[in-house]
Amino acid sequence: MPRKVGFNVVYATSEEDRHSSLELNVHGPTVRGWQSARNCTYPQELILRLHGPTKLTRIQVLAHQYLIPEKLEIWTSREENASASTDFSYLGYITLSDNASTLYKSRELKSVALPETEALSLKLRLHKPHSNAHNTYCQVGLIAINILGEPYGQELAGQGDAPYNPHYISPYDDLAFEMYVDREVAKIIRQMEVKKLLAVEEERFEYASKLKVAMENLRKAGERLGKYELEKKYAIALEDYDKAKAKKAQAQQYRQQVYQSLEIHNLLEINGPVEKNNLSTAEDKEPTSTDNSNTAALPDDVTSPPRLVIPPNRDGAVSPTGPAHQPPVSPLRQKSKSPEVTDSPTNGVHEKQNCNKGSLSRRKTKSAGPALRSSYEAYEERTIPALRHSHTNEFTRECHLDSAETKVTSKLNDREKKQAALPIAVFGMEMVEKFYSKQFTDKEEGLMQLKEELKNFDSAVSKHSPNKTARATILLLHRALRDKVFSVYSLAAQLIRIFFAEFAADRVSSTEIARSVERLLPELLTKSGDTTPRIHNMAVHTILSMADCKCVRELHIIPVHLTRPVNSSTHQRLALSRLEMVEQLILSHGISTEKQRYCNCCSGLTCRTLSELGSSGLHHPAEAVRKVSERILVLVYKVNPRLVRKQLPPDDDITRRNLLYRQLFHEFDLIDLQRKKEAESTHKATTTPTRTRSTENNVTNLTKSPSRSSPVVSTGSSTSITSPSENSTDHKGDKMCIFCLSKGQVYSEEGLNIHYWRTCPMLTKCEACKQVVEISYLNLHLLNECDMRSNYVKCDTCKQAVNENAFENHRQDKKCTKPIEGYERCPLCSALVNQNKWREHLMGEHPCVNNPRSKIGKSCSKSPSNSQSISGKLTSPTGRDY
């Protein structure tokens, strides 16, 4: 299993006198670390010789608080006596933070997994430091280095007979443990860990449980002993020898008391198994109580947390930890007012017994949760006090009910009394104190009393006006709405719905209702973006219920807040919940026109604000937000197409290459088609030419099909061009070519695609890339989109795409003339063609002579436009008018 690997630093490019590279060989609270020389050159290198051949798995680096290198490279070698001239293999690099966010008061511990590499030596290359005001001499420094790996080729001494587990990494080999725990205590803890693993293998579970608890208590005691040792070193640096002597005696006394109370000698079983270790806690009750009494008798100066007082402005005082003005504080430090060594397995029993002693007792023991969560112990070995910290648990509720007789309601301080002056005047001090209580059961009782007050309110009897009662109610509900306990939050949300639906209607003035909504809505919108589904759903339901109330709907406040445009920095959950609520309001309340904006009967959701909201949501990075925005725009487009298209980019080929806009414009085309079909059905009595023009206009809209992002058709798939009628449920049997407008029963889905690829006279195959394109678009295709476009150049005279090899001959050709305005040159026969008469040139009575499909095209049944005179014009999918 991976474990700590010892090493010695054999080479350093430079070092400061008081911060030698040898400091990196050991770990402990009093280690000062290595620092490079002042104003040194970079990069700086450190070479570490491992104590044996090792397969490396992880490296940990504890950086200095302000002498921080920007980058640290890792090199390995299999040579045992490596030096600066040895060839090392590059493994990778580590980047370190500049630490400006912590004001250079904490140290970064970087732990990096390494690819399994066999090595005997390790080289660290440190680059130039991050610049800051504290690093005046441009130095770099490291406090500690820890290497984890598995030995190979030989047995690593001192590891005991612990069972092998390749996936287990001891938490006591971690650098965060070693840097803050006394060395002697750390050694004992590692021995206990080996004993614990062996006990589990032998199924001595009582022994393993005692070792586990003893290891945790020893860790706490080790941190305190390390702190004592650091304070002793600091007192020596200040030449305060009396204090150093006192700290030494205090540490020795504390160490002896801890060893005796935990019975370290018996737990280590130095002379063989001890039968006492196999007894359960109940059977071993008397010795445990004796130990606890001994522990309780510790002196105050030992049991109290140590305090280090540094004399201010002491001249000549030099800290043993280097430039830092404060000793390093352990990230595992836990504040406790009782001796750590008394945390025995019986604490769980004591905590359950103390559960009935009221809020004061519970507040004292509540610190046990975060203390355990900050531990480096493995998760499966932690004791999680779930019952005591679950606010919705029935066990906790029973504890509150049992302590109701002795419970004392918390009193309001002066600031809270001033803040709640209005609710106190309306509802009384007793109810308001429940809202400000720290017990969630008190808050629930207060909300239930408030609910009864609102339901039984009678303006004729009450001495307070409805407006004043409403304002006091909103103050209390706003406070309850921010509570972290879900039962309180849920009850407050329910009471908000009752307030607007029952109490405020026909009682409270519109101004007061507006003030109430403005106060509650921001908090509800924040809750609607919560990660917890039940909190999110409750907030959304409350907002929509408020919007359905007649007194709130008439003010149009909620639509104004919800329809504010979202930007790309808006969080995904907040933006999504807002847009979904807007969509729901559109479906339930409808969309108002500009003239109806201030009408009491309308929804307040205008086309302009909704189109701005939808267009802003299209640019959000979250796909779910973009999808809801697309649905909102489609709903608004059915009411006012002009405003929606005004908010979007122009509907052209470039825009339709974007998949989102392509789908959106396709939905718009279907809506336009449906609208024109409805208009056509209402004018059945009109003449045939009129109906023909309407049909051709429908074809014009159909040609903007989302299935074509460009006029180029890839030869890799014959289904990339599809008839727009395939996407319409109204024309399932009507297959029409969108280029030549030939129409026939023989065109199935497959037959229509074959027509595109082989017979359509409006299309041709590009000889360069073998793609099928429109003949009118062939020149632009060769210059801009063709895979072989680098072989073609644009003639400055005739504006045609010409092959580079034939360019000189083309310039001498008489057909190379300047184009006439309104005409284009056919790429097949070089004849001038009117921009609006490409179909006549390719499919008329005298079609293009160089078009290989012209003979086949004559057999196509032409559209009614050949048999009737039509004043309208048809538009191709590329936007060209034929």
C-alpha cells in the first residue's frame, strides 16, 4: 500500500543561513523550511535521495506563505547517487497560487497524484516567485515536502505486519497531520494504526474500536503538544527562559496525563495481547470512570487552550519560524473548553442523555459536528451525529417537546426590538419573540399563530388598520422566508399565498400590496435558484400563486421582475427558473399588446419585453435556458412576428448556419405557413389566379427550410436535402422539388432525393469537390465554400471563378467582359442571365445548351407558374429570386 517514503536532501542550488535545505528532511510543528538565497538566479533546484527504490504515487508540497514559486517541476532518476549533472526524466509540473486572496497569512498545501514511476532520486526545479510586497529579496521557499509511494526490490523497515491493501492510504502519512502533531505522538499513532488493521483482520473489534478512539484523542493531544513545543522555541528566541522552562514542564505534565488516561502501554500491547482490550465498554466501565476522574483533575493551565503572548516591539526578537510574525496555525485546530482526552466512546451516551437539557446544552455540543467534518480521518471512520443536527428529524422534535417545560423563550435585544417595532405593536411581544427565537419549533408556533390572526381578522373589531397589519405581517414573513429549516420556510411560503389570496384582497390598498410584493419577490427569486428541488419548487409555486391573485395581477409587478433580460453571467438555475415562470404565465395569462399594457384585465406581459427576454436568453451558455427562450419567442411570434424578427439577426444563409437560429426560423416558417393557410381558407370565393399567388407565396416561405444551412449538398448523405413538405403534417403526400418546382405523385422521400442528385435542371455537380450546388450559386461556391477553392481565382473583369491554370487563356477570351448591372453570367455557357430569370434560362423553351440535365428536366412536370401568368416572384433557398 502507498505509504510515506523517507528522503534526504543532497543538493540545493542555494539556501539561506537560517533556512537550510536540511529542514526539509523532517516534519513537525517547529520546522522552519528551506529558503533560497537572497536575490538568487532562477531556476532553483533541489535533489532528494530516497531511502530506497520506490514506485512513486503522490507528492505533497507545503509552500511558504509569501515566498511562492510560480511553477515547480518534478524530475525523477533511477540513479542512487544523483547529482546536479545527472540526467533526470521529466515527470510534470505544479503551479502554485500567488496567495493574494489570503493576504499572505496562510500556506498552500499542494497534493498531486503522480504516474507510477520507479525512482531512487527526485529533483524539484523551482521557477521565479510571485511578486508581492513581502518578498523583498525575490526568494522562493518550501516549508515541507512529503513523498508517498510503494517500495520495491527490498522490504521497507519499520512498517510492521499490517495487512496489504493497495487502495488504502493512511491519513497519518499526510503532510497536514505531520506538520501540526508532536513527533513522538505521531509515532505512537502510526503504531496504533498498524495494531488497528491487524485487530480488524483478527476480528478483535472491541480492541480496534478502542484504538480508533485513542488515535483521535492522541491526535488532538499531539496538536496541543506541538503548540507547546512551538511556544517554547519562540520563548527561547525571545530569551524568555523562564517561560520556556514553564512550557517544557507543562508539556511533560500534559503528555504524562494523556498517556496515563488513555492507557497507551496497554493499547500498544508491547508484551503481547491484553485481555482487557477485548472487553466491551460496558464491561470496562469502572476503569473508564477512573480514567475520566483522573483526566478531570488536570490543572487549569493544562486543560485550557494555550495562549501565546508576544511582547510588543521587542527589540532583537527573531522568530524561529523565519520571516513569519505568527506561528503556523493548524488547519485541524478545534476550539474546545474541555480536555480533549476525555472524548471517550461513552461520549455518545452522554450526548443522548444531555439531549433533554434544553437549548443551552444542545448549543454546547453542536460544535462537535464541524469539528469532525474538518478532520482528516477517513469518512468511513467518522462519527456523524445525524440525529442531533437534522432539523426535520422526529427525534429532534421530541427533544424540543420534552424540554418545553424548562425552555426559556429568547428575549429580543435593543436592535431587534427597534427592527420589529411595528410587528410588536400589532401582534404583541410574545408572538414576535417566537419569530426571533433560535428554536425552529418556536418559529413554527409563531407562524401558526400569525395564520390564525390573518384568518380571524376583522377590520371593524381590530384597532389596527388592514394596511398596518399587512406591513407587520410582511416583515415577519420575510424573516421566516430566509430561515434555513425547511419546515419553517414551507410554512412561511404557504402563509404568503394565504395572505395575498384571502387577506389582502379587497382589504389592503394597492400601494401596500405593491410594497409587500417588492419586499418578498427578491427573496423568492433567490430561492427559486436553489439546488434543493423542494426549496426551488416551493418558491416557484409561491411566485406563480401570487401572480394568479387578482390584487397582485392588476399591478403587473411580477411580470416586470420576471421579464428583465438575462445575461450570460446570470446563474443557470436562476435564469432557467425565471424563464420557465414566464412561459407558464404566458400560457395561463396570455400576452398583452402595447395598447393593453396598463389595462387591469391584461397580463402585463407585452410582446416587446418578452421578445427582448427571449433574445437575451438565446445567448446564455446553458442549453436548457436557450431552449426555454426559444419556446417563449415562438409563443410571442404567434402574436407579433415583426417585433420578434426585429430582435433577432436577419434571416439569411449565414444566420441559418447556426443550429439554434435554424430551428427557430423553421418554427417561424411553419407559423407563417399556418397563418397564410388560415387566411386562404377564409377567402375561398376568390379567383383562381389569386389562389395561385397565395400558393406561390407559401412556397416562398417553404423554401427557407432549416434542413439547409447552405446551398451546398454534401455527397456523403443523400438525405441532407429534404423537401419542406416532409416537415409539414398538412402535405404528407405532396412531394415538391424546392428548386425546379416539379410536382408529381412519383416522388416519394427517396425518389425526391434521387431527383435532387440526378435530374433537377436547377442543380449541378461541382467538378472540383463533387458536391451538388445550385447553378446560379456555383461561382460563389467555387470561391468561398468549395474544398478546392484554393485552385480558383476571381477574375476582376467578369467576376467569374476561374481555375488558376486556365486563367491566362480566360483573360484573352472574348467572353471575358464586364457584367451588366442586373445580369449574371451562367457558369455553364457564359451567357448573360437576368438575376430574376434563372429558371427561364435553365428550364425554358431554349434551356442552357451546356446543362447536362436540361433534356431530363423537360420531362419534369412544371409548376402552375408555366401555365399561368403570375405577378409574384419565387425565392430560392439561397435567397435568390428566379
